[in-house]
Amino acid sequence: MKRTERIAEMEQYLDETRAAVDSMAAALDAYEAAQKGYRKLCGYYGSAQWMGDFAADEAGKLPEGLKRGVLSEDGLYDLIMDNHELIVRMMKLMTEMAQYGQF
């Protein structure tokens, strides 16, 4: 590989990685900001309050236009599982990066 080709290739890696790092930082900021609400949501799921709200929905006691995805058992469970998988994925990546001295 010629020097100019190598430099152009490395420049492309620099640009791609800079964009990925910036994007990841913004996503991580949003993820961190959502954690307080996520913890509240996890506490709500399966609680006596949630069960009462779920029963009220089943009995048709909630307004028709009320968004109530939070009362969907699958929706909450899927979110919790997706969040768990994301944490495991981040831990694997961090372990791999540490192993190769990338931070």
C-alpha cells in the first residue's frame, strides 16, 4: 500500500470513528438521563398500583384516548429485557476494549 493510500485510509477511519464516538456520547447522555424514569417504571411494573391500573383498563374505566402502553405486560417486559441485553452488550464491549488496551 502506498503512503498516500494508507494516509487516506487512516483518515477515513478517523472520520468514521469520530462520528461514531460523537453519536455514542449523545446516545449515552440520553440513556443516562432516562435512568431515573426507568427505575420508577421498573418499580411500577407488577406493583399493586400497576395491577389496579391494569384492572381499571380491563374494566373499561380509563378514557379512550389515554395512551396506556405501560399497562401492556409485554411492552414493559420487553423493555426490561432489551435494557438488560444492552447492558450485557456494553459490558462485553468494555471488557474487550480493556483487554486490548483501547482505553
